[in-house]
Amino acid sequence: MRYGYFDNERKEYVIDRPDVPVSWTNYLGTEDTGTVISHNAGGYMFSGDPETHRVTRFRPNGVPLDRPGHYVYLRDNADGDYWSISWQPVGKDLSKASYITRHGLSYSVFECDYRDIHASQKLFIPRGRKCEIWDVTVKNNGPAARKLSVFGYCEFSFNIIEIDNQNFQMSMYCSGSRYADGVIECDNFYNPGMYHYFTSTFEPSGYDCVRDSFIGVYRTESNPVGVEKGVLSSSTELGNNQCGALSCDFTISPGETKRFVFILGVGDLMAGKAEKKLFSSMSAVDKAFDELCAYWKAKTDTMQVKTPSADLDTMLNTWNLYQSETNVVFSRFASFIEVGGRTGLGYRDTAQDAMCVVPSNPGQCRKRIIQLLRGLTSSGYGLHLFSPEVFDPDIPKVEPFKSPTVKPMPEPSSMVHGLKDTCSDDALWLVPSICEFVRETGDVAFLDRKFGYADGGEGTVLEHMEKILEFSAKQVGKSGICLGLRADWNDCINLGGGESALVSFLHYWAIDEFIGLLEHTGRQDRIPHFEEMKAKVRQACERELWDGEWYIRGITKSGRKIGTSADEEGKVHLESNSWAVCSGLAQGEHARKAVEAIDKYLYGEWGIHLNAPSYSKPDDEIGFVTRVYRGIKENGAIFSHPNPWAWVAAAKLGMGDLAMRFYNSLCPARQNDRIEVRQSEPYAYCQFVMGRDHTAYGRARHPWLTGSAGWAYFAATHYILGIRPDYDGLVVDPCIPASWDGFEVDRIFRGKKLHISVSNPEHIQKGKPVFFSTADLDSGELSVVMKP
Ligand code: GLC
């Protein structure tokens, strides 16, 4: 069953059946102000930090779904009938009204046809501004003139997620509103400077600032009394729940189109007035939208592919890149799952996100890398979850808002945690990310820049990298394998203080990448030390981790091996077997067998399971994973993030058919017509898909903010299509299905526009890598014939 389709020409996903099983969301905003918006215009806006600077309110995990939102209602004043431009919240009978949602790159359009009136509502956040434009058009397709009213409505938040959702004894009474000159101002009176506005470019016929006056008691956004009556009550009040509601009564002739613009923004009444003036001409609105489109065009132009797989093209050319960019901009801050209650940077997630979209967003990747360098301790471990502002000397330290409901604030020094809370993999991801940044940008000078450590002192980027590698070299257990510490990449595999195969493989990869960097920058003297370190890791891994048919997952503190052929549950794990190969450590038969074990034990039609069979009995020696229901999340679900690791592993071994089969199984676009099972949006990777040990096998959950996006993009572009930056040029090293005749790629690399055409006349899966030096790139035309 399908609910929509990809419009690749416009780079939009079009939902033509709005009653999708769960909210299908999109992201507005490309800088610090953002909105998460559903296909029904439900969602919330934030600015900077969705935990402490919410603009509009959201009732997460609520009934009904995704309320409230940024809604526009229409009312026919002849008989009082009313509807919303998005299907919800009014929810007209779908046999009488038709609705379409177009989710595009940082904008969403809602369209509705009802009783001869066509209406559309486009939401977007202009570049460089802290406001959201609601661009509404209404067209009369009927034979007679109509008297209508339009209403824009949103509910303001108490700004700080904690006091927006609980303990209202203060928050409720510090929220006030006023109205002047067509602008509604909402003020958080205790919190200096915390103002928001809602305005329109037309002169409103009516307004309401008090939520309950607009909605009415015992009513919801589905039947607000203000819309039902058609007259707003000019409410304002100090100390209540506030909203922005503005209306306009108008007459529309047959064939006529009218346009109304609402603006929701950060700032006070004056700011609202200024924005109202700025966008009072429709050409200013159009210009702002065109700028947004140009911004995205420049990004998507960094790589456009044309392959025999339409789904791969759709994902890489638009959606996968878009999702990866969203991650690097908004981290894990704001979605309908992380409703702003989890802000700050997760060390490992950020380090991986920043590795994957350097071509399209070098600036943001660099910024994230610097934040992570500052979040590294001088002992070489990263702060698992931290607020980058605390460690950034360039950000003036402002006293955070203290609610009168006294809650002690921690000292910044207490934000540096000890070994007890350290995850063993966190900082290891940063080393290859930095290498990738330099390979893509050529910015070698960055390596000598100095940054502080979270616990004091400073060092160059290279010194930070060395510390990370030394930390893992020291933190090894009895067998010489890296300690798992609090957890490794898998938050739920804790091994009771034991050793993690994954981390040793990651360590090997990071050392190998670092050696490459040392070679490139002529630091020969440091190489032997790291070669020795690398050899030691290899020996320990091959000695301790090979199980005969695959690599084990770890060793508990008591010496019990996890993920062995003797295990009935958690027998084979994806992380260790993919990373044995991705890291370059496993060679020959071991490498091949590890990938075959992934295929045999973990692969399924909806993607690759994280481990199998899933655990059924709590076992604290293994970890929290055994206390997760079977087939969910880390316990035997198809955890999406590590899936691309298996594509890389297969590609490294030249198994193009397998890499593409793995790719296809997880590919959201390929599940477009199976939404009765998948449920979630088919244009975004989800954190996980229920595994085969669950009754809802194939149901995807937690879309958007997941490391799957970046890794899927990275793995597909760098290893399946095989187009990888190198320090002195570009490598073209595809590993594709034998059936492919070839493919074409347009790529911008270090400012040069390249057209790469790959042909595969012998129908092989992998040829010899072809290296193009920087000088070779000048012609712009790269042609590669795959040869065995
Ligand atoms: C979540 C976390 C990520 C972790 C993964 C596996 O996605 O954000 O850090 O690696 O779960 O546990």
C-alpha cells in the first residue's frame, strides 16, 4: 500500500493520501532556527536550542497525532462550514475533500481542494532569518463569488521544555501577550529578551492571543470556537496559555486567486513589525523562497548520479543527502522522538555525521569537528554528551535563564565526566572524520590549528588525534582487546567491564587512517610508533576474536566470549563482523567468511539485523541489550546505522551484487509501496526496523535523526559507486552489480566540476581502482572502464 510518490523533478515527496499510519515529518530551517513539521502541519518551531528556546508548543506522543501545529483554516461565511488546508486538524471526510502534502528541501506545502476552493499553504524559514513564512494562496474554482475567512493559528510554548510540560506554577503566569498594529507578541516575562511574534502582511480582521479563547473549552484544534463562529475575540492576557491567531475576511470572485502571508518569528513586537514590513511585498517572499531553493541546489549539485537503480538515484540525489545534512545541522535535537529533551552533541554520533557530508557542507562539518576537538579530554576520551558552547571560548558566557522554581545549576567543570561514564568508541570516530575532511577539502593547515581540551590545556589537531589513539591503546583488557568501558557504539552492549571487538577494529581503522595522514603530511618520524600499535591490535584481534566462521562481539569481564558459534542467542553480530572487514584488519578467508556470516545469519528482506538470534533472557554480563524486547532496537532489530558498514565490507571484498542487495533491503524508497508494514516515511532512513523476532517485522521507527543517513550516503557514494576523495586527487573504484552497464556522476570536488562516466563492458562487480591526480581533474571529464 502506498500513500505517496517521489517527484524527482521537483525533489519533493508528494503525499496524496494524508491518513498515513504515523506522522511523516519534514524539517524547515537550514541554520539555527528550525521547525519539525508533519504531513498534517503538526509540529513545533525552535530557535538555537529546542530544549531552552521553543517557539511553538508540541504535545509529544499525543492523542490525536502530532498536535498542535502551524495551522491555516478556511471558513465559508455563507454557511459557516470550515476546514484546514492540511487535512488535520479539521479532518474533513476524504471522499469530499482532497489533500496533498509536498515535502521539499526545507519547505512543506499543504494543498486542499474542497467545495470549489483550491488552497495551498507553503511553510519555510528564509535563509538568515529567525522566522517562518506561511505563504497561503486561495483560488476560487467555482462559478460564483464566495465570502470566506482565513485564519492562521499556532500555540506558543513556555520556551523551556521542562517548564512547558510540567510544574506550571511559574511558567503559566509568566507568559503574556499583547497586540498592536497587526502583530501579536508573546512574552516570557521572567526570561529577559524571550519574545515571539505572529503577524501577517495583510491587515487582520480579527485576532486572539489567548489559546483558550480561540479554541474554547472542551474543544480541540479540530473545532476551534473562533473559527466556528468566524469572529475572533481580541483576547490578550498576562499570565496564561498564549497563541497566535489572526484572521482575514474576504470575498473572492470566480477564477480569482488571493495570497495571504503569515509570519511566525523570534523577537518582540518591533521585530514582528519589521518582518511584516520586509515581507509586505510578495516579491520579497518569493525571493526568500528562491534563495532557499538556490541554497539546496548548490548542495545537491555537489553530487548527482545516474545509475541503473532509480531508487539509488532518488536517495543519493535528494533524500539521503538531505537527511544527512539535517543530522549535521540539527544533530539529535529535534524530532517527534527527541522532542528537544535531548540536546547537546553526542560525541560519536556527531563525529560520524560530520564525516559523511563534507562535499556539500564543509563549513558545518568543520564546525562540528572543532566542537568535538574541544569536547575531548586531555586523556584522549570524548565527553559522551556535551554542550559545545560551554567549551567554546568564542561564545560569550551568558548566565542561563534561571526559573524562579529553584533548581541548582551544575558548575561547567562538573560537565567533564570520568572514565566511568566514558564510551570506548566515542573519540575514535573523530580521527577518520578529520582525515576525510582534509581529503575532501585539501585543508592540511587545519591539522596545525590549536584547540583547547575540555579539562584544560590545548594542543594541535594532530595532537588531539594522537591522544585519542593512545587512549585506546592503553585502555585494553586482559586479552589485549580494547575495553568496552560504559558501552561501545552499541549503547546496550556493556559487557560488564569486559572487552569490545568492535572497538579494537575501530582502533585499527583509526590508526590506519592516521598513518595515511602522517604519510601525506611528511611526518615520517611518527609512523613507526603507530605501525607498531597497529600490528599489536591486529595480533590481538586475530588471536582473540576469530571464532572459526566469524568474529565474536566481545569478551565479558569474567572472560566469557559473546557472539560465538556456541551461543544460542546473540550468536552473530553485525558490528564486529562488518568492522573486521571495513577496518582493513580482516583479510582473505576471514574477511570473506565474516561477510558471508552477515548474509547468512543477519540479512533479511527489510535489512540486516544487528544480531541474531535476539536475546530472550536478561543477562547483565552482556548488557542492557538483553533487557530490550526481542526484535526491537539493539536486540535483534534491523538497526539501520550499521547496515551501511556491511555494504562497505561487501564492496571492499569486491562483492558488488551483495553490496547492492544489502543496500536495497534497507532502502526506504524501495519500501514506498509497503507502507502497511513499514509505516514510516519512505524518504528517510529510520533508526531501526522491527526484526524478524518481533510480531511487527518490517515496521520502521524513529525517522530522520539517525546515523544511518550519513553512513548510507557515505557508503553508497564512496564504496558502491566508489568515488572517494584522496589527499592528492580522486579515486574512482566502483563495486557494483555485475548486471550494470555503468553509471554517470556529476561531482564538484575542491571547486572543480567533474563529469565521471563509468562503463562496465565486461559486467564485472569490481575493477582496479583508478586514481586521478589533482592535475588530471582539470579537464573535468573522467572516464573509467572497469577492468578485472
Ligand atoms: C542510538 C544512539 C547512538 C548509538 C546507537 C546504538 O542511535 O544515538 O549513539 O550508537 O543508538 O546503540
